[in-house]
Amino acid sequence: MPPRAAVLARRHLFCGALVISLSLIVNTSIALHNGIPQPRVQDEFSYLLAADTFAHGRLTNPTPPFPEHFETPHVLVRPTYMSKYPPAQGLVLAIGQLLSNQPLIGVWFASSAAAAAIYWMLLGFLPDPWSLLGGIAAAIHPQMLAWSQTYWGGSVAVLGSALFIGAWIRLMSQISIRQTIMIGIGLIVLANSRPYEGLILSIPPMLILLKRGIRKLALPLLAVLTIAAVWTGYYNTRITGHALKMPFIEYSSQYDIYPKFWFLPKHPSPPYSSDAIARIHTDYEHGDYDRLRTPAGFLNISIARLWQLLSMYTRPWLLLLLPLAAATALMRDPKIKWIWITLLFFFLGLCAENWFLPNYAAPAMPLMLLLIVAGWRHLWNWPRPARFLASASIFTWLVAAAISAAAPPSPDSLRYGRADLIATHPQLQTGRHLIFVQYEPGHLLHDEWVYNSADLEHADIIWARALGQTADAPVIRYFHDRQVWLVTIGETQLRLDRYP
């Protein structure tokens, strides 16, 4: 690399600040260009409920009156009213809400911290200039940018994984209390963002640490994890009433038919309060359950998931097959070998899940970027033709990432969100309202409208599930000081009427 770049790369604090600044600037610029995104996905509303709860200084909320009218995907209404998801993403969103009343800013902070953590992790494996290149690649990576414009992203899990792997590689060389605490922090972040995926990613690296007989790590690591376990037990108790029962498990016991893992049996169908809730859990939450239970289906879906994993983290993938291939030549290096082993174990763990979405694989991003940058460096050290290919790969990928960042959001003509309804109906923009929601045949199952804030009863607009005039009447009487509406949502259109 050029001498000036090498001199700059030796200033680690400056380079870390550079990576953070680049991430913040790019994410802010995308939002200014495209507009602050509106939450659309069920999971986003659930995380925003958690954020609003934390921003109000609470861990959970009381069960709302007439809870069957407020049942909605990924949200508990009994025994308390709270998101089913682990708290890390909600805490990040709460930071943005408290600082600027814009939860997305918390996501940008998490993304910039994740990019800086990847840079710090790479310093344990690679020379300074290549680590800086990897940090820049993380800051503008298309998948990281996509997560940074949603409310359910994967940046927090990326942060936890990078801290964990960065501390692990340093502990492989020298025992350090500081790095032991850091590896514990990484595990805590993973456990509170992607618990299952974080667990399977951590198993191979922890096994090699145990194999090396590093027993001096046990006490400080146990102390950090014990503090986290006590807090998690208290958090679970406040929401579910049991220290060992996570909100996710409580929600599953109340609503789910299909388990998280395809090799487990289905649960008996619970009594659902509405047809909409029933269809979500019997149809939409079905996932790949039946196909994965056949050899041919398991093989096809596993190949598809591997392809998704590669294209997601090595986009545009053709440009990065070469450095990934070069990284396989580094298998003689024990550190790189264990990264490959960890990724293989992680992928097998993903194949055990009934569902697969990009944020499930977020903990793998730092490892994939490590292999890519290590491959670039390996090619650079080969004769001149290989160095030219490495330069072309790096330059083309960075340009492609910049083009991806500048691209406008894809139109979604079938989705019509709640913010759009309010914007097109001035009568909803003032006063207090109670809006009942009902769906027509053909409505997209994953397009849910019944979501509310943590302080449900004092919100300007309350969204409730229409269960019929007899069942709705007590709700209308309870919220008697509000204008009452009925929104009917179909496949491509909707209608807002006064409640009859």
C-alpha cells in the first residue's frame, strides 16, 4: 500500500474516528436523500414499542384494557404489554428517541459503532492499512446501509460479534483481563440481540480458548456474565413473571404453532381471538417447516440460504469470489482456519431454523469481511497480475457500494402504511382518535396495522383490532372521548369510514 496510507493507518484512534464519521455521514446522507423511512414490517413496530417503553423509563407496560383488541404479531399483551424481542435493539432505538425524538438516529450510532468495532477486530488479524480498508468497507457495506435505514436491523449483532472476535484473537496471543471483559461484553450484546445465532457463533472460538487451557479467564469472564445474567433474569421477571422465561418464549407459548427449529414438533393450535391473528400464525409463520423436514427440501433450502449468505455479505458477489478463494489459501494460518470453522458451524446452525432473514446472519458479517480483506491482502502479495486483480476488486467493490448507497429506495406499490393514511386524511392530524382495523381477503398477512405506543391510553391515535360491533362496543365506551373510525384494508387499497 502507498507509504502515506501506511503512516495514516498507524494512528488507530484517528482511523477509528474516521470510520465512525464515514458511517454517520453516509447514513445521514441517505436519510436526507430518501427521507426518514417509515416503519412497515411487523418486527419494526415491536422494536419501536420496546424503544418507547425504555424511553419512558420502564422495562414493560401494564396490560392494556380489552387486550384482545390490541393483540398483534411479536408483541405480548399478557402478562404485560411489551415486545417479545431481546432488549438490545430497543435500547438503541430508545437512545435515538431520547436524544432527538427520532429512533433511527440510535440505529446510525449502532452502525457506526459496529463499523469501528470491525476495524478494531481486524487490527488483531491484519496490518494497519488493511484493517483501515476493512473498516471503511464495513462503514459503506450495502447490507449495513440497508440495516441502518430500518428499525429492526442487524447492526447491534454485528457490534457484538466484532467485539467478541476481536477480543478472542487477542486472547489467543496474550491473556488480558481487559480483553476478557471485552469478550464478555461481546457475548452480552449477542445474547441481547440475536441469542441463538450469537450462541452458535461463539461456540468454536470458545472451544479453542478452552483447548489452550486459558483457565485464568474463567473468573473475570464469569463475573461479567453473572452480572448480565442477573439483570436478564430481572428483565424477564418484570415482563413474563419468571426469571428464566424470556419474552420470546412466553410469546411462543401463547401464539406459535410452528417452532423455531424445523426438527421440533408443531404445537397444538391455541384459541386465537381473531381470524387475522390466527392466519398470521397458521399461514405466514409456517415458514419452511414442511419442506425442511424432507431430504430434498432441506438440501434445496440450505443451498438457497448459502447463496443468500454469500450474496448478502459479498455484494456484488462476483467481485469477491476471488478474495474469498484467496482466503481459503490461508487455511494454514490457525487464526484464519478457525474463522472458516466458525462460519461453517454458524451456517449449519442457520440451517436448523425454520425461518431465515438477513438479520439472522448479522453476527457473521465481521467474519466474512475479515476473510474478504485477508484475501485482498493475500492477492496483493502475489506477483503483479494478482496485485492488479486485487486492486480492481477493491476499487470496483467500493464503487459498487457507493452506487448502492446512492440508489433511491425501491417502490413498494402494494404497501400503504399508517403514516400515509394520516398524511392523506387531515381529520386524523388533530384531536384524539380510536381507529378499528379490519382486513379484506387478499390482504398481505405481514402488513399489520394494529400497533401502539407504550403509553397506549394517552396516544393521540389508538389502533385497535375490529372484532365485531358487540365486542367493539365496550372499547368505544371506554375511550368515549375519541372520534371512532373503521379502516378496511384490502390487497391494494383501503377505505376509512366513521365507525358505524
